[in-house]
Amino acid sequence: MNINNSRRWDIVGQALVDESLKRMKKNGLKHTEKREELLKLFAAEERYLTAKDVQQKLEDLYPTLSFDTIYRNLYSFVDIGILETTELNNEKLFRMTCLQEGHHHHHFICEECGRTIQLEMCPMDFFKEQLQNCLLKSHRFEIFGICNLCTAKA
């Protein structure tokens, strides 16, 4: 995988990897070359990836990398807040969590390419009125559709 040619691989991408490595260490996950490459892959993408996508993108570097190893690492990263998941067409998808403290947004997710677009708004104010006597612990808001790049290809 050639990270340097990626659209997103820049100071931001390296900062995401560095922050993720710190989070791994804090949570007792060993720093390995494969895990770092996995982090670089997700930091370079602006979209959700399947485990199969991960295997295909890393197969040149690690031809014997198994789905078990990929899934185990993906879910370890989810457990410590490095990756987040969603489900589309009964398939689990993974992307780098937005790690900035205090920054809150939601996502549009393209059903064709998995690309995500940040939505800088939150509909929770509307729902809070309807849930006044409830204890809200967390929420997640995702919009699914076809992005402008994929619509232009059609």
C-alpha cells in the first residue's frame, strides 16, 4: 500500500496514527508492524472499509494475513475507540474514529464506495424534547445514500 500517494495521507493522517498508537499503548495493545500498517490504511481513507477491503489493500505487504487476524485487530481497535463500525447490506464496515476531543458530528455514508462526509449538525435537540424523562447516554446519526462522486459516474 502506498500511503504517500493517498489523498488524505498528510500531517493529519500521521497525527491520527500517532494518537491511535498512544491509545493502543494506554490500553495494553502491543505495537506491531501489522497493526501500524492497519492504522495507516484507515488514516488514509475517508470511507468505511470491510475486512475484505483491508485484506485486499494489505495483501502485497502481508500475503498470508488471515481474516481471523484482521477481524481480531479490527474489533480490538473498536473496543478501545480507534475504529467505529456501521452495518450496510448485512456487512460490517469499519472506519477511523474521529478522535478530536469535544468535536461532535455525524456522517453521510455512500452505499456505493463507503465514502463518508461529515455533517456538522446534530438532530438531538429535536429528540431531547420528545425524550424529556429519559436518560440519554449516547447517540449516533447516519444518513445513507449515493455520494456526488458515485452519482457523477452513473
